Amino acid sequence: MMNLGPLTIDLILCGLTFGVLSVDLALPHGRKRALGYLTAVLLAGLFVVSFFIDVSGSALSGAYQGDAWVLFFKRFALVAGVFVSLGAVDYVDRHFPTRQGEFWVLMLFTLLGMTLLPGARDLLLLIVCFELMGLPLVVLASFAKSEDKTGPGQFAPEAGLKLYLVSSVSTAITLYGVSIIYGLSGTTKLAELGGVGVSPMLFVGLAFALAGMGFKIGAVPFHMWVPDTYQGTSTPFVSFLSVAPKATGFAALAAVLILGFAHQKAAWAPLVLFVLVTSIFFGNLFALAQKDLKRLLAYSGIAQVGYMMIGLLTADAYGMGMLLFYIAGYLVTNMGAFLVLHAVAPNRSTITLDDVRGLSRRSPRLALALLLFLLSLAGIPFVVGFWAKLYVFMAAYRAGYTWLVLYGALMAIVALFYYLQIAKAAYMEEPTDAEPIRVDGSLDAVVMACMALVVVMGLYPSPFLQGAMAAARALFG
Amino acid sequence: MELLHVALAVLFVPLGIAGLLMIVAPLRRSGRAAGVLSVLGSLFALAGSLYLFAALFGASGSELDRLTTTWLPHARLGAGRLASPIELGVLLDGISVSMLVVVCFVACMVQIFSLGYMSHEPPADFGRYFTWQSLFLFAMNTLVIAPNLLQLFLGWELVGLASYLLIGFYFRKPSAARAAVKAFWMTKLADMGLIAGLIVLFRETGTFDWTVTTPAATVVTFLLFIAVMGKSAQFPLHVWLPDAMEGPTPVSALLHAATMVAAGVFLIVRADPLFAQAAFTREFMLYIGAFTALFAACIAVVQSDIKKVLAYSTCSQLGYMVAALGAGSQVAGFFHLTTHAFFKALLFLAAGSLIHAVHSNELRQMGGLFSKMKLTSICFIVGALALAGIPGLSGFFSKDLILEVVLARGAYVPLAALLVAAFLTAFYMGRVVLLALFGAPSEAAGHAHESGVSMTLPLVLLSVLALGSGYAGAQLSGLYAEPVHFHLSTIGIVATGLALTGIAVSFWMFGPAKGGAAVQAAFAPLGRVARSGAVDQLYLLGYRRGLRGLAAGAAWFDRYMIDGAINAAAYGTLELGGRLRRLQNGDVQTYLYVVAMAAVLFALAGLVGVG
Amino acid sequence: MELTHYLLLAAALFSLGLYGVASRPNAVGLLASIELMANAVNLNLVAFSRFQGQQTGQIFALFATAITVAEVVVGLALVIVLFRSRGDVRLDLAKELKG
């Protein structure tokens, strides 16, 4: 009898996916909006269920592992899924009324990839999960019909194609790297990879393998698709794209670097350091010059990824715990920020500073939410982003990277400039269009939930920090 | 019912109401509904605190219960030095629960009173007022039930914020806005001491606990005391208090009688184990307190504004408390804090009722109000007698206790100052009562009539406590570590004699006979000094000559050196950002090229580095 | 034939693919280049598997093939979308999103 306990959540999710697919077949046109709500409810239910079942243990002959670390990522993906389905349901209903089923099923498939991947303890399974997550994302990014010239479809083909090409080339490079790693170690099991000594060939394999994961988290120099895709594709989807695949990318990086090659840290740490320093630098600098807010947040996200990678660099339980806390805070903050932008301009894929000018007069609540998200991204007390940055810096300090703390803090000041520029426009400038903003109910609820979480995690971070620490400790056994 | 649940409800119900009023704009703008909701919240808090208070008597020890939760884990101080996790929570013991009752009671009375007093405000302002009131109650309770100094500090700052909003309630009036800013800055300035004290404490002991033993106690407590001087308006940081009378009168009753200014004294009471380790700080407190008591009482004598008299009187009474704590008696200081809270709130609210009737703070505009507003007047007189320390009323017991402990300490100079202050207190209260309530009625006073029930009810309730709370002292003292015996002592008789003399003198000067013009003339120079605001002038001088000169220099340096550098850096960064953007040329093949080259270069770097 | 020969052939294929990816302006040509890279990977896997005398690499190659097929299917669909929206499949003209 095979032990499938660690895969319970994923198997249920797989079942739900096919369930939604069949419901889609049964629903008549005009009633398909229900699919979005159904997806949200099912995912939320699964999230609740995840607290009551035991998914720890080993499955598939050791190729799959379930523990607190894996569970963190599963729940992370489910929460992101709930948020995006509630945030996008109105958008999907208005723009793709007949194709809603496909949208949600693709969304569920990519979520399945995300919940599966962190538990993969075999390179082969890791790659398959990576693709299961990645391909639906490409389709979703170019989901808008290109005939829709003025609406969200205007840039969707280009945005999707760029994501696709960079994605598939990265995957090819990763696969090439993985094939070399396999050749050197003679196995694909992560736990057995570390037995191989440091050699130039191994380094080539590792560098190539990291390229694909660097692409998923959108780190420099694999980041160039990020702003173009974010700008061109629909905003509620971007809110998901900007957060969930990053977390999974970090899970994959942790699997390869920490579970696979912890002993070869000396070999890969300089690469990680290079990538994180350049990500923080270029992300912030590029963001300064942006007028398009989605591009701005895209570049800021590149910088944020740089901060998260500090946890990876330390490669200890404390640093990884802080990475998890950072990315959990980033989930609510960044999704919230993109969803506010979506609420401000629900029918366009391009959103500029003009759209948020005088937002406080058009919708005080959205303006307050946006302000809190921006403060959190900038790392101001007492919202979650502050603790996230503080603890990541503390991890860097503990690991002896004092200069990195100074560098990170300095770049955070640069970031303050562009974040506050948006806040200033929202609060201190006259609106170009004085019309009050009407927001779809479920979208509004998600934004408020994100805002509440940003505040709660900012005022009372302790349980979240401890949860993140416990999850990270599980990674190190 | 679980006590902690009650305590948490007492804490969070007002916050919930404040939050609700802040977020739901239509509810806030409705005015009346917002007020009623806020009053209900404060009534709930009062009921909860009374429940906790009742439980206190059934408990065996002084500590009822404690709930703490980790706020920040892993607060590490670097290599090897581990600090304990930073906690937030609820501590229920004799001190915190009694203080909770005092705060909730006064806040509740003030809110009920405000329903009447503020009824002429526009509904939106009315709602805003009660939003801040609820927020204030939450802030103050956070401070009161804090289990450590960090939470106390958080509450302290929240109180500062809420009081800023309340003092500046009439923000359209320039003087009120200025007063709010002044109060904010003066207390913030002093708060630097609190922050510095906490940092030193944490560095030395790795905790924010007030029960620790540390050689740094003197430094820590002295720094803490600086903050107390600001918050509790001790000389020379008292200058903001009289100006803060610009706020609505019920706000003065809340902030400057029972809660905000008492927070400073409460801090000392709370951190008594730390202060007990610091003889020097206590000595300093004793003298500062006694001097403030005397100094402020002198100024109060010559004020013509009824609220200013009460404001200086508050300064003076806070001086008593600080002196008592300086003499080493936690109970004496805290007991006076309690009784003072009741009778001073009563006085402020009764004064508010008078002001409401004549639309002026000036004593000249009042006069002869006793016949028009009997109930208010009787309440005011009760408060005045309690403040003056007439035997049988609450103020007598607590003041007597303070004098006793100072005497027992053998500190004769502060004792003398406090005795003179006691005489002056009776004198200026007699003066206010005679000028405002008796004598020839002014024109405005002729049209005055008694206030509505929402305003008189709190007065009556507070009067009962101003009369009776003194008798609770013996019971209360059982709640603390330090047992106190109440008995009529020699010093008590002397103080009573002085108080009666003070009243007699005021009657002689301002009573029907209007005698003693010579004495009045003798006080005139003092009046001039007081009105000129000597301490304010000193601050102004220091500000103009010292600070501004320094500021001008700093501004020059800032403008040409630092700004220049920052602007250059900012310009450079922006330029660089603009140029780098061209890399992102939109051509997907450039991106692919970069990805491919990066992978190859990484591999090459590895080959060179490893090989 | 030694393992090295297979590896060098695979490396050459991969480099050709990489070159094509960065230089072919035609979307279909670009997809073909990606195919070349994928086949280099497969060659590597099978060669390693053969010379180490175990099956993992061959199984991996099967999965890699399936992944590549799925990728190309999506890719061709995107190329069709691109063709519909602008009438050609030249990638160097699709650069409205930039900065």
C-alpha cells in the first residue's frame, strides 16, 4: 500500500480542479461567474482542512516529503489562490464571460504545481512540478483575446510571449544544468546529490540550474520579462503572478541549494550574493524612473526578491525563517497593492500615476489601503514590511554580512522615494477624475483582508514569526 | 467569568468603538449616535473594571492574574547576548486594577458630561470628539495594565497622541492648535528621557521588567523621571499644562485631572522597585515635587481664569504626589493620585458647567452663581473643600498621608514647602469659590441657569467619591505591599489649621467684607510675575538665543552641505535609473541574450573560481 | 565512442540552440532553437545513463521530452495569437512594452 499522506492536499486539489472543470461543463452561459466563487470557496475550504490533517512523512519512495516547511508553502499557495480568485472574479466575468472555466482550471493547475513542488525531493519531480506551475501561468498571462484592442488584450500577446520565451529558454538551460548534475552524481535524489565533490563541471551544472529558478523569482539578470509582462497582462492576474511563483521559486532554490548542495555552499554563495546585490540595486534604480505603476511595482518586486534572498544566503534556519516571514508579508502587501491598482482602473492593463492622483478623495478606503501597502513595501513601522526587513537584516548581521545590512538599508531609502511618490499622489494631489470609485464586492473584501493582515502582522508579528521559524526548522530536519 | 477576558474586553471595547467611528464615516458624522456609542463603551469599561476591582478583594495575593504574549521573539543583541522575548499583555494587580477603576470612572463621567457640554457642536465635530475620547480610553488603559515598561511606553505615546487630538479639538482656533502642538512637543521632549531610560534598561538587563535589580537603576530612573516631569507637568517642564486649557473643559477634566498627567505619577508607582534602588533620583523627586507644589500654588493664587487656577492647582497637587513618591511611599503617592482624580475631575466638570452657563472662563464674568446653579455650586464647593484638605473629605486623608511620610523622612525643607502650599491651596480655592459663586453677579451670570441632567449627574456621582473615597484608603493600602495606618497626627492637625486659615483669609479678602486690600496689594507683584509667564519667557529666550542660533548654523550646514550631497546623490541616482532603463528595450531577444549570457558567465566564473 | 564525445555533441547542440534563441527574429525559428536545446539535454541524459549503467537518465529523458512537447504546444498557440494580432511572427517588431 503506497503512503500518500503527504500528498493529501495536492490530491484533493487535483480532484477539485477536475470538479471545477465538470461544473463548468454543466453551467449555462451567463452563469459562469459562479465558477470564480466556487474556486475561492473550495480553496478556502482546503486551506482550513490543511489545519486538521497530518501531511508529514515520506512518500513515493522518498521522492516526496511532507513537513512543516512544505505545509507552509502549500498554505501560502492556497491563500494566494483564494485572494486572486476573489480579486479577479469580476474581471474574469466581464472580460471572458464564456471562457471563465478555462481560466479557473488553469489557475487551479498552476496552484497544484505550487503545492506539489516544495515537497519534491527528487530533481525529476521538481522539474515536472516546475512546469506544471509554469505553463498554465503562460497561458493565463496571454489569456485576454487580442481582438480586444483597447482593453486588457492590447498587450496581452506580447506580454505572454515574452513570459513564455524567457520561461522556456530558462527551463532549457535549467534542464541542461540538471542533466550535468545528474551525470556527475549519478542520481536525481536531492539527498544524495551532495556526495559529489566540488568540481568545475558541477559548478557549470549548478549555475545553469539556478538560471531557471532565478527566472521564476524574477531576480537580476533573469528579470527582464518581469516589468513587460506585469505591464501587459491583466492586473488581478499580476497580483498573483508577482507573489505565488516567487514563493515556489524560493522553495525550489532551497531544495537544490540547501537540501542538495549545503556542503558546497562556498561554491554557490557568491552567485546568490551577486544576484541579490544586483537585484536590490537594479530593481530600485529602475523603479525610480517609472511612470507606469505596474512597471514600478514590478521593479520594486525585483528589489524585494533581493532582500528575500538574504535568507537563502545565510542558509541557516534563522535566515530561512525570516525569508518565509518576509514572503508571507509580501503576499498580503503586494497582492493588496496590485489589487488596489486593479480596483482603481478595472478595465485597463496600463495604470499610471494619474490614475491614483487624489485617490483619497475618490475612495478614502482604497487610498488608506494603498498607503499601508506602500508603507509596508518601504519597510516603515508598524506594518508587516518593517519586521520583514528588520529580521532579514538581523539574519544577515548574524551571518556576518554587516555591509549587506548597510547596503540594504541605503537602498531601502532610495525605494522610499518612489513608494512615497505614489502615496503623495494619492493623498496630496487633485484627482484628474473626481468620480467616486465603485469597487466590486469581493475585490473590496480581499483588499480589506490584505490591509487587515498587513496591520495585524505589523502590530503583532510574533505568532507569524514563530510559525515561519518552525517551518524553516523543519527544512533543516 | 475569566478575569483576563474581562480585562481584555475593558481594553478593546473602547478601541473597537473608536475604530468603528473612524472607519464608518456616516456613523461618526451622525454625532449623537457616535456619542451614545462611545458612552456605552466607557460604561462597559467601567463595569468591567469594577468587576475586576471586586475580584481584587477576594484574591489572596496582590497580583490577580497576568497574561503575556510574545510580541517579538528572538530579540537578539548580537553575538552571545540573548535577550528575553519582548512581551505584551495584561497585568492585573492592586495598582493596575485600582487605577483602571479610576480611569474608567472619570472617563465615563467625562463622556456623559460631554454629551451635554458639547451638544452645541456640529454633529461631525461631536462625533470626532467622541472618537478621540474612546481612543484615549484605550490608550490610557493600555498604559495602566501594562505588564512591562515597553507596553507602558506604547500606551504612553498613544496617550500623547490622543491628548494632542483632544487638546487641539478646536483646531480652527489658532491658540488651541498652538496649545496642542506645545503640549505635544513639551511632552515629546521629555519622552526622550523615557526612550533613553528604556534603552539603558534593556541594554543592561535585556528586559523591560520593572522588578529587575540593576546597578544602572539610578541612571534609568532619572531618565524615566525626566519623562514624568514632562507628562505630569513638574517644574520646569510644566509650561504646557496651563496652555492646554484651550481644549474643551471636559477634556481638561479627563486629561489634567485623572489620566494623562497622572500617567507620569503612575509610571513611578509602577516602577517603584526600580526607583527604590535609586536614592538619588528619589531625593531629586522629593525636592522637585515640593517645589512644584509650592510654585504652582503661588501662581494659582493670582489667576483670573477659572480653568487656569485649576490647571496650576493640578501642577501643585502632582507635585505633592511626586514628593510623596520621592519620600519613598508608593501608597501615599498613589492614594493622592486616586483622590485627586475624583475631586479634580469634579472641579473641572463643575467649572465646565459654570463656563457653559456664562460662556466665559473669566472669574470676573461669573459671581453670584450660587443662587442660579445650586447643584453645580454645591458640587464645586465639595470639590474645593476636598482639594483644600478639610477633614472628613477625601483630599484630607491623602494629603495628610503625604505630609506624614515626608515628615517621617525628616525632609523639613520640602515639608515646609508642602505646608505652605497647603495653606495657599485652601486660599486660592476659597478665592475661586467666593468670586465665582458668591458676590455681585455679573451681567452674564444674571442669565445663567442650571445645566441639564447629563451634566449634573456626573457631578453628583463624582461628589460622592470626592467626599467618600478617602475612607477607602485604609482598605486600599491592604492591596499593596506597604501597610498604612490612618490616624489623626500632629502634622494633620497643623495642615488642617493652615487650610482653615487659608479659607478664612480668602473669606476676609474676597468675602462680603472685601477687606484686606493691603494683602491683595502685597500679592500684586507675584501676580505680575505669574502673568508674565517667567518660565515661558525663559524658554522663549533659550529658544531664541540658544536654539535658534544653533538651528541657523545647523540649517546652513544642512542646506549647503547635506542637502547638496543628498541632492547630488538623488540626481545621480535618478539619472542613472533613467539611463539604465534603455537596457530594457522591449526586445525579447535582448532579454534572452542576457539570460543566456548570464548563465554562461556564471558557469565561466565558476570554472575560473573553482578550477 | 566515449562519454565525452556525446557530451561535446550535446554541448554543441545546446550552444547552437542558444545562439538561435538570441538571433532568430522569426518566432517559429526561435521555437525550433529551443527544441535544439531540449534535445541537447536529452542527449546528455541518455548518454550519462548509458555509461553509468542505470535507467534514471532515460526515464528523465522521457519526462523531459513530454515537458518540451507541452511547452512547444503552448508556444505555437502563442505564435498564432501573435500572428492574428499583428499579421506576422517577427519578434523584433513586438516591443511595445519596454522601459
